[in-house]
Amino acid sequence: MKNEKKLSNQKRSWALTVYIVLRLLVTGIMVIQFFNQNYTDVFLCLLTLILFQIPTFIDRKFRIEFPDTLQIVVLLFIFSAEILGELKEFYLQYPIWDTLLHTTNGFLMTAIGFSFIDVFNRSEKISTKLTPISLTLIAFCFSMTIGVLWEFFEFAMDYFFKTDMQKDWIIHEITSVTFHPDGRNTPVTLPIESVVVNGEPWKGYLDIGLIDTMKDLIVNFIGAFVFCLFGFAYIKNRENSSFAKRFIPVVRSLKKKSQI
């Protein structure tokens, strides 16, 4: 019992250390950007500091405890997306950066979906209980829905506020039935050797957001599917699924019951 308590305290100290280090880094960057009069970056840092409070807010408001591993991953995810991705332009320097974050998002959202659905499924007020496979499927759909809504948000920001959240891709060929000389329903591939935009030559056609959106949804699918495997094992055998436990938030009342 003492060893388990000591191990738990060590894990919490790691989560707290990560939180403090990241908060100090963001605060330092915000101060530097303020003196450089980069007020957009200052706002981005403020937003990041607010997002860091999400696990604590959910814990206090809804008495839902985030496991330490999940807290650390969420904090690193926010820092990687907002500070490294946007402010330090990792999205442009490392094309795989966006892919890694969307895969992680699919993974995390499935874990959170598992938690919410499991709470209702274990409630004594609900007579109908979901089977493990049904619960897994709903958690998967929850994650994919969040991914789709995020793509809606990116499109809206690009359309109404002229941002470029849906990063464009330069492609060098187009396949379409439109190019068939006889108007048949047979796709024809046309190589793109040069394109002129406002008098400036380009090396290919600029695909506006479609490839990026589909890529994001595909990797969100992969992240969600991977966690579904762990989540299904967790639902079937809660005691021996130590990996999934690290990522699934728990309502404090249910946690106490399970320990009795």
C-alpha cells in the first residue's frame, strides 16, 4: 500500500513538473513577444495558458479526474499545437507535425469518449447497458465526430477570416473524367507542367484544403482505432488493462466505488 502511494505521488510530481515547465516557457515567450510588439503571438500565448487549465477546470467543476499520463499528454499536445505548431511554425517546417497531432487527437478523443460513455453505462439510473463492442463503437464515433467538427471549424476560419488552417498542397497531376476527349465516364490523368497565377509561374496546381482535410480525417481514424483496441480490452477486464487506465478520465464517485 505504501509503495503504491509513493508511486502515485511520483507520477503526480511528474505531471506537476511538466505543467510548471510548460507554463514558464509560454509565459517567457509571451513576455518576449509583448516587447517585440507581436500582439497576435501574445494572444496565442494567453490562449495556451487558458487551455492548460482545462484538466483542472474539469476536475473541479465536474469531479472528473484526469490520469497523470493523460494530463501530461494533453499539456504537451496543447503546447505542440499552439506554440510549436503556430508560433514557431512547425506546421510549415515539418509537414508531419500536423499529421502527428491529428493522430494524437483521434487517440485522446476516443479515450475521453470512452470515459463519458462508460460513466452513463455504469450508472444505476440507466437500465439499458451497452455491450463492450457497442461502447467501443460509440467512443470511436465520438472521436471521429470531434475530428469532423474541427475540420468544419478550420474551413469556416479560412472562408470567413481568410486564414490558412487547411494547409494547401501543390499537386503535379489531375485525374478527372472532364478531360476525356469523347465525354465518356472514364478518368483521364493530366500532368501539370506549369500554371500561371497573376502572371507568376507555378510548378503545379494548388489544391485548396481537400488533401489536408482528408489526410487529417484519415489519421484521426487511425488514432481512434488504435485506442479502441486498448479501450475494448479495458472494458472487458478493467483490472488488467493498465495502459488504457492511464488515458481514461474517471468520475471520482465511481473511482471510490471501484476501490471499495
